[in-house]
Amino acid sequence: MSDLVRPGRPLRWDLFCRVVDNLGDAAIMWRLSRQLALEHGCSVFLFIDQPGVLQRLLPGAAAGGTIDGVTIDGVTLQGMPDDAAGDETAQGGPADVVVSGLHADLPTGYRRRMLRRPPAWINLEYLSAESWIDGFHGLPSPQPDGLTQYFFYPGFTPGSGGLLRESDLFDRRDAFGADPENARRFLADLGVERRPDELLASLLCYPDAPLQSMASAMAGAGTRLQVVLPHGAAGPAVERAALEAAGGGHIRFTPVPFLSQYDYDFLLWSCDVNFVRGEDSWIRALWAGKPFIWQIYKQSDAVHLKKLEAFLRLLGPPDDDAATALAQACRWWNQAPGAGAQGALAGLLSRRMEASHRVAGLVRRVCDIDLASRLITFADTIRRNSAGPSVLPGTGRVQL
């Protein structure tokens, strides 16, 4: 019987991650790896070119030493094999399924091994709410060496690859929120004490975020804002004293240690509003069901602003006050042309309850589009058609 269809054998998945910037690439690939192992029983190996990033995200990832061969939550961690190395890589192989995370190039020697027994090779793309991704999701990309890679696009529609979410996330979130003491105790352990007259925000942003505008927007506001600032969350050190002065006593920044992924969820659940960036924290903020202000990764020719607008349209119609408040705050935070400055943050804070309902409504619409399950089905379709995958007539796209 072919290895491709052998029953009862856990599939081996090799996932590859090359860290481009910040922590997002590693965070996404770790979440996916963990879910494949724990929820779907896959044998998972995660290869990463910057092991130190994983050591920050995962306290058990051999801090100060090598990660090679360390297994956490069913995932075996490995440094990236050397491109100049021979055909052999650590821990055997080749895998049944290979995932290039966010365009990660595979080591040359590893690709040579794939030629001996071609796996289902999938490129996990960046998340987008743009409508065109449904048409590209599942398309093959034949390579000069005879291998074929398939594009897998995460997204918010039934025709996309879906969104990353652990099956127990909402149960954990709701249990945490059921008792206000959970948030109080968690924050107290971080050294955060909420005053009776202030709202609480978490801040994770890129270095070019308009922090001065944020502080100035709170000057003379009808409420006060405490901003929880995890270590390294804004790039270079934040000039807290200057920003607090600009806010006229209506904003203060509270630094806290770097948070693991698990604790970061607790922080999102504990705050009234969350400033997030990139992809990983953006989706965690969505699942938190709280108002959030998203800073998208900047691209040349303002391409990122088109992606921003595509997502903002999902929040609700332009005549809905809560959806408008969320959208205007995101436009202001991303310094979009024509976006309001001083009123955007205050507008969202004043409508935070309605905004929470708007975010919760989007969660209900997209929460059943599970990325990990769809990825497994996608890989299985490729593997079981050894003579060539089933495709939609005239498209070349894998039939899901």
C-alpha cells in the first residue's frame, strides 16, 4: 500500500518559518504547528531560521541553548537546515506534508529530498480580507525542478482557507470573562492597577505608530486611559513621560514584561480596547471580541491601505455608528490620507460598547472557518490524488 494512503499512521508535517520582521511569522507558524499536533494528532516538526524568536514566545524552548529536538505541545522544534548542507536533515523524513510559512524558502538539500517522494507542498500565504484571494486559493505553482507548490490563502470567507483558532479558545475566553476577579488578578500580577475613572488599553504597534497623536487625542478628553505596554511592544523605548505630558494627565503608560502567547490572550481579554499590529495579534484581538485598533504592516505604494479598507468593510455598513468609529480609529492609527486625528480615538472610546457588539457580530460570521481543519483537508486532497490532484475545470485550482 502506498505511503500516501496508509491508514493508522499519523502524518508527518514539516513546517518552515523564516522570520522577516518582528514576531508575527513565528507566532503564526507556532500556533498552527501546535494545533496540528494537539487537535489533529499530526506528527509535527517546525523549522525556524531564528530560534531566538521562538525562545521568546515559548518559555520552554531551551532558553539560552539550542532548540533542536526540543518538543513542546507535541511539536518538535528545529533550527533551519543549512542551505549548503547535504540532502539529509535532522529527525529523518521526508514529510508527508510540507508547509512553507508565509513564503519561506526551503533549504536546497531538503528540496532535493522532496524529489524522491514528493509531499503535499503548500505555501501558507498572508491573511487578507480582499475579495481576490478566493480565486487564487488552491492554485498550483509548478516548479522548475518538477515539484508543485499549492497556494493556501487564509481569509474571512467560505471560499478561503479560514482563520487560525484553537477549538477551546472561546470556552477559555468566556470562562475568564465570567468573573471580573480573573482580570483583576492577572493584571495585578503584572503590576497593573486600574483606577476607577480610567479605561484600559493594550498596546502592540510598529515603531512608526502615531503615539504622539494618541497622547494628544486624550488631552482634555472626558475619560482617562491607561495603556499597558508589554516589553518590546512598540519597538524602541517609548518616551512615556513626554507622552503622558502631552496627554495632559488623561493618559498613562504602564510597562509590563514580555508576555507569552497564552498570557497575551489574557491581556486582550482584560482590556477595554486593544491596539494590535500585523496578523497574529490582529486575529487574537478579533477573537477577544473587544474593540481594537489595527496597525497593518506598511507596504510600498500604500498597498496596505487597500488591505485595511477591505477588512474595515467587514465590520459593518458606513451608516453604522459603531462600525464607523472602529474604521475611523484604524484609519487614524495607520495615518491614512484624510483620516481624522483628534476625534478618532475619543469616538471609539465613547462607543466602545456598541463597537464590542459589532466585533462580536463579525466573530459569529467567521468563527466556523477553521484554518487548521481546512489545511488538513487541502493537504489530504493533494496526497490522495497521486496521479494529480482533483482540480476545478478550467482553473487548475484544487477541488476542496
